[in-house]
Amino acid sequence: MRTFSKWAIAVAAGILASCSTAPPPKIVAAAPLPAKAELPYLWTQGAAPQAYHDMVAEFGRKGLKPGEYLWASAVPAEGDTRIVIDRMIQMAYAYRGDKLVGAASVSTAAKGRITPLGFWSVMEKRPFYRSKKYDNAPMPWMQRIDEYGIALHGGKNPGYPASHGCIRMPMPFAERLYKLTKVGSKVVIEG
């Protein structure tokens, strides 16, 4: 038991050290991505850059202003829903099957906070929820993705990272996304 505790402490220290020494990501709000050049992602599997290009192809837009969103006039009735979050350019993308059905500007974690990178799933959904950690703050259209309370939800969208770690979305987009997803829907966060 004692060995496990030392191991857990060592792993946690390594994770914290890597988080605190990593340079902060460069945030480009509402700016179009270059056609061939790569942004300096800390971690990507290619989903975020592909989603950006899908947005340009589907909606003819190369960027969104803070609080702006796009939604397709027709959403396929079949297919798994997945969400791609791009911390680098503060965007969210919603897919049904292989079709991009929505895109929105978002606000992820402010400096000193963490919106975690990686592959996640919607664990819990509530149309209205209040934060247990942050002064009972409202979290409309909440979709929790981890054990610590990180969630997608409607909220203030200033165009730059400003949250405690959640992914804040324009309210109408958060509502449409909530209605599109189910518990188990996949979420990938890159940036």
C-alpha cells in the first residue's frame, strides 16, 4: 500500500510539473487558419484542424466572433454525435455521423486553470445545473465530461479563455447541442 502511495504522489507531481512548466498556448480568436501551415498545438490528433476545414466547406466561414455560432438547416436523423473542442482558436464543432452540423466560438479555461486535453464522453446531462465549486454559478444545458466537474454549458463567451475549466458556449448553441447529444456522446478536446 505504501509503494502505491509513493507511486501516486510521483505521478501526480510529474503531471503538475508538466502542467506548470508548459508554455501557455497562443490563442487566436476568430482568425482563419492558414491553408497549409500548422498551428502550435500542444496536443492534437487532427480532429480540430479538420473540423475547422469542415466549417469552411459546410458554412463558408473562416472564423466566428465571440458569442457567434452556426447551425445546419438540416441535421441527419442517424449517426453518432461527437463534439470537437479546439482550445487553440476557442471553437467547438458538433457532428452527427460524418456531417458537421454546428460550430461555435467558446471560452475555455483561463490562465492558471485547466480545460483538459484528450478523449472524453458525456457522463451526465442536466438542462439546468449550478456549480458546487464556484459560488453556485449557473450552468445551463450542462453536459459533464469528467469526474471533477468539467462540463460543456451555456455561458459568457468573451472570445478568449476565461472559465474555471468548463467549455462555455453561446446559449442557443449549447441548447441545440444538448438536444443533439446523449450520455456517452464522444468529445475530443485538442489545443
